[in-house]
Amino acid sequence: MKILAAMSGGVDSAVAAARAVEAGHEVVGVHLALSRMPGTLRTGSRGCCTIEDAMDARRAANLLGIPFYVWDFSERFKADVVDDFVAEYEAGRTPNPCMRCNEKIKFAALLDKAVALGFDAVATGHYATLRGGSAGRELHRASAWAKDQSYVLGVLTSDQLAHCYFPLGDTPSKDLVRAEAERRGLQVAQKPDSHDICFIPDGDTRGWLSDHLERAPGDILDEGGAVVGRHDGANGYTVGQRRGLQLGRPAADGKPRYVLSIRPVSNEVVVGPKERLAIARIAGGRYSWAGEPGFDVSAPFDCEVQIRAHADPVPATARLAPIPDEERTEQHRDGATHEVVVDVDLERAEPLLGVAPGQTAVLYVGTRVLGQFTIDRALPESPERMTTAAPRLEA
């Protein structure tokens, strides 16, 4: 196959490209220039997509003997990831920019360009596996649970999966990948993993947002509507937050209080006890399926739901349903008619904690990624339990 290897400058993508070459594919390396500040340098293990990363990717490509290019996707990245991140916080939501980057940049803009240029697939260093199913390719978890990255790939569609190549999916550990990089002479063998949001390399999301959003002071309320403090901008808070609330009135029981909800229209933040963060039902739109489900998703089905990249999945029952007018909130996107509704199986799992509108929920059936949706609303209790028999699917 003719493979375009997306090379971030890290050890995973370098080894993925090396394995593609070793497998006999015709491989071309490409690094995505996403930053509009090309002089920015990486600091320790924070951030990515810098000049240093581009140079590391080029050195790896040279060692492998493959052509190498740098493609400037900075305008697309700003519009589809950075601006979306700002807009979501402005609307009182908590977005996941890595999901948007995979959806809009790495597996949309990049893959579309690769296919247009005649490549058969895009290879990345993600830890996930692809399997053939009766209705096409399926996305599954990696063999190494601790390194599994299938969650952030949950936005991929059937057409995109047909052009994906994940050479690291069956590798049992990251240590083995680093050891392989050493054997191959790759200088990035011991390079630290990047973490945090790439365009906020110092990790100070609230500080970064204060430079990109207008912030107006407002009230912090308890669940009864009493004013218990003031904030300097509701868009600087997120559901589940405890620190930095600066409450003027302590709780009657003396226990800490957490952000329960954000009201962007009235510029209010509502706080309450930790137990009020427990959620039994989530629902939302902007959904997609990672390949054909193979069954009727409008009927309740058993699955597991994961709401963060490193969270444990919990047993649940889900379905795709029309949005009732009486349940439509300001969090719903205009024009949405259907949403995915998920009930946590409280007999087998604890409620979800700290669920914020804007987060991504990924549905699994066994190891298979079924699909994903953006959470619009979360309820502490399910109005009713789904009683329809749920189809059980093979992993």
C-alpha cells in the first residue's frame, strides 16, 4: 500500500512509520504544522507540534529513508479546534480539543488530502486496533489497556476507518515501543510523552481563556438560589471544579462545594456538595458511529460508556432517540432532532461523576468502539429505566 505516515515528532509515530516501511509499504512522512507561532519551543513534556517536534520527525524520516514534508494546517487548526474550544467555553461547555483535532484535522483534512493524492491509508502512532467486521472495518481497543487511545478515535467514521492504519495497536506496552526505537537508532526513543492541550503548553487553561474571552463578574449560587460568592467570569469554570471558587459563605455542613452547573445566559455558577455531581443519565448530539453498528440503535442496547480518555468505562444502556421539546435546553445545538441517551447500569456501576456539557462520551461493545456523542445534558437520576430487552453483541 501507499501509506502517508503522520509523524508528530514523538516516539510512537516514528515507530509506526518504521513498521510501515518494514512491512513493505511505500511510505511518505508528513508533519502537520498546527501552530501559528512557529518560534514556540516545547517545554519538557508539555505541548506538541513545535519546531523541535518537526525537526525530530524529519530526523526520523531521514533515518528511515522516506520522503518527508511539512504541511501547514494552522488555519484549519485555529478555525476547527482553537476557535471551537473558545466558543464552547463561552457557551458554558467543557470541550475536548483532542477529539476535535482528530475529527477535523488528522482524520478529515489530512486524510482527505492523502486520499486525493493517491495514498491508500494514513498511519499514526495511536494505540488502537482495526478488525474486519460483517459490515466493514471496526475500531477496537489496543491490546495494552493502559495505553489504549481508542477513546480519542471514537469520532472516526466508517469511511475514515477504511483508510486508517494503526501499527502499534497490538504492542503490549510503551516500554517495548521505546526499546524498539532504541534498536532502530531513533533519537526520539526516550523523548517524553506530550500532555496537556497542545496550544496551552503551560497547562493554565483558565489563564489562557482569560486572554481569549471577555469575562464579566457574576454571582455564585447554591442550589437554593442563594448568593454564596462572586466570580470573575462564568466561562472560566467547569463542572466538577472545586478549587478557585472563593466562596464568601461556607456550606452549612462545612464540606467543600463543587461547581454543579454553569449558566452562560445569566452568567451564574451553581455550586453544591460532591454527591450532587453523581450522574445516572447523559444525553447529547453531534453523534457519529465508528463503522456500521449492525443493529437498530433506536432500540435500547447494552454497552459501556466512557466519558474521559483515561476514565474507566461503565456498564450502561443506550439508544438514539428524538429530543423531546420539554427536555430541550440551551445546551442543545440548533437544528438537532435526535440525541443519544445513555443510562448507567447502577446495579453494576457507580454513577458518573463531574459530567460536563461539551464532554465526549464514547460507547463500547466489548472492545469495539461503537461511536460517540457530545454530552448536552446530564441528570442525577433516570426518569425511568429502560425495560425493553437490549440486544447483547459479541465483542
